[in-house]
Amino acid sequence: MNTARTVNFREALRFWFKLGFISFGGPAGQIAVMHRELVEEKRWISEQRFLHALNYCMLLPGPEAQQLATYIGWLLHRSWGGVVAGVLFVLPSLLILIGLSWVYVVYGQVAWVAGLLYGIKPAVAALVLQAVHRMGGKTLRHPRYAPLLWTIAVSSFVAIAVFSVPFPAVVLAALALGWLGGRWVPAQFARAGSGHTAAVTDGVHVPAVIDDHTPTPAHARFSRARLVRVLLTGAALWALPMGLLVAWQGWSGTLAAMGWFFTKAALLTFGGAYAVLPYVYQGAVVEHGWLLGPQMIDGLALGETTPGPLIMVVAFVGFLGGWGQQVLGPDALFLGAALAAVVVTWFTFLPSFVFILAGGPLVERTHGRLHFTAPLTAITAAVVGVIASLALFFLAHVAYPAGVAANGWMRPDWVALVLVAVAALALIRFQQGVIRVIVACALMGWALRGVVWA
């Protein structure tokens, strides 16, 4: 680190605590906030080192913004610095979502609350369409037309939407195609840069605490002994609570089943929360019945309106599953649901900490030498198709909230579809903020509820 400056742990703690409450806007917005605060204003880390860490986080399954915070916290203040940064990135969102989930299950059928949710659901469908547009634009149109990437994206859409192929199989197939394509036709899998610009003050480079050429701190240097310790600690932190849950309620118990399912989900979240939602839907709704399909849309809406990574929607899934399954009995519905939300969050985010603390020292040895982009690009192309299938699923539930009639002649909810179109136009064409669009749609839904349900 730069010997002229250091970052006090208490100062870093204040920043990570604040970040947990202001990290709106999805991963792009959260990364932009960290870039502005840490690179441009505080100068805790240089542009090059920030992007190097970000590139690694983007290769990993899991929420890249939370992992980036963990990485920088670890680089500044050892393992505890990384743990604190990562936990505080998630904790406010978890507490807020537990409260909102309780309001949802208790008051969700009250007329004015239902009216707000009626308007929010089209906004969520529009947000998924925006995700398809953004990711598709970056992956399928840049740097040049790439028919193989288009083929992967369309095939993934058909596999998920038509044949219900499991999401892990789609990811593994894309990984294999990317590895082969990177060898045979590398030009088809070229990736663009990040788009960030270097930070300067009054036209002069200001040295950062962790600057471009700052030597790797001693605690961040690779050691086989340290790697083994991190992996064993991570395994213990997974096995101990899982063992307690199995001993308490059995392997088929709701909490143990949630822990195992969301461990698998955590290892498959390439491409962000939208990409893993079809897998969560398959498991939580279809396989386990922890909640209903329309409730997934409501949960995503609540997740979009709270700070923290969007994958925190899993806390909503856990809460509703714990409430419905009465994991602590009928006399402790809230405590059981809150416990389920905490269990789900623990098993979802634990792998992210292990990835950073175990892999960080290896990454610090490879400045500018990460060459795994072809498989990642193929996975990203597949994710575009997967998210498109999710958009289709959400649109169907918005248009036919009670399901499609057997004869297929049920009239769609045209008002809701118009709200989807308006929200998508606001997000994609006019670049309006997520919160503004959701609030506007919620108010329109509340105002229109009498007309729609008359």
C-alpha cells in the first residue's frame, strides 16, 4: 500500500455501513457508486486495480458488486475487512426485506396494497426487458456481429422456455461451447472493455492508497497454507449450520432443503440475479412449492425497491417459504419466516466470501493476465436467452394473472400490458431511474385499480 496514506478501519467501517443503505440501482449502479467514492473521491484504490478486481468478480458466480466490495475490503484490511464490507453490503437489505415480506403476507390482500402491487408487477416485467436489452446489446452486438453468440442465446431461450431444460445444464453447455469456441474461432468471443475512465484531480494523477504499482500487501500474497485455511473455514461454516438443520428437522426438512437448494443456486448465478431467477423459480415454486409464481414477481418488485444486491430476493422467497411451511410452528410464524430468510441468505452468500478470500491472492498475482473471457462470454450469451425466457414468464403472469384459460380465449389484461410498455419505454428509451419508474407504476396501479377490477 501507499506508505504516505492509509485507511483507518473505523473510517472504512463507516463507508461500508453507508454503502449498504445507498446501493440502489442493481449491480451497474452499485459498481458506479463504489467507483465514484473509492476511485475518484476517496482514492483508496486506483482505476487499474479497481477494474482488475472487478474483472475477477465478473468471472465468478454470485453478486459481483457485493464481491467487489468484499475484495476491496479484504485488500485494505485483511480477511475481517472483507467480511465486514461484504456483510454490511447485504445486512440492511436483509432486515428491510424481512420487514417488507411481513407486510406483504399480512396486508398484501388489503385493497390499496394490492393496487400498488398491481402497478408494480408491470414495472418488474419492464425491468426484466431492460435487462435483456442491456445485456443483449453488450454481448450480441459488440464488438462485431457474432452468429455463434446469437445461436447460444436463442438456443438457451428455447431450452428454458420450451423444453424446461434445467438452468445448470444450460450454463454448463455454454461453458463448454465457449471453451471450444475460444480455441477455434476466438474472434467470435471477443469482449469489450469496461468503459470506466481514469480518475484524476485537476488534471493531475493523485496517488491512491492502493495505486497501480503498489506492491501487493503481505496478507494478500498467495500461500498454500492460507488457501487451505480459507477453504476449510468455508467448508466448516457451510457444514456446521447444515448439520444442525439436518439434525433438527431432517434432510427433508424445509430449512435444510432451503440451505441445500440455495447453495446450488449460489454456484450458478452467472450473469446476475435475473439469470438465476428461472432456476430459483423451478426449485422454489415448481419443485418445493415454497411460494407461488405471481409471488415471485412481487418479491422481485420488493427487491428492486430496497438497497443491496437484487439476488436478495431470495430472502423474500425464504420468508414466504418459512411462513407457509410453519417451520417453527403456527404460533411463531414471523420468527420461523425470519429464520428461513436468514438461512437462505447465509447459504446464498457464503460461497461469495470463499471465492474472494481464497481466490484474491491468486488474482493479485495476475494483473492484466486474466484470459478466461471466451467461456464467460458464452455464458453471458446464454444468460441473455435465459433472461428473455424470464421476461416471457413475467409478461404471461402480468397479462393473465389468473392463468390462461384451457381454451386459450381468456382476454389479457391490456391495462397491465400498457403499463409494461410505458415502463419499458421510460427505462430503455428515456433512461429513467428504477425507483422512479417503480413508484410511478405503483401509483398508477393504485389509481387504476377501481377501473381494472370494476
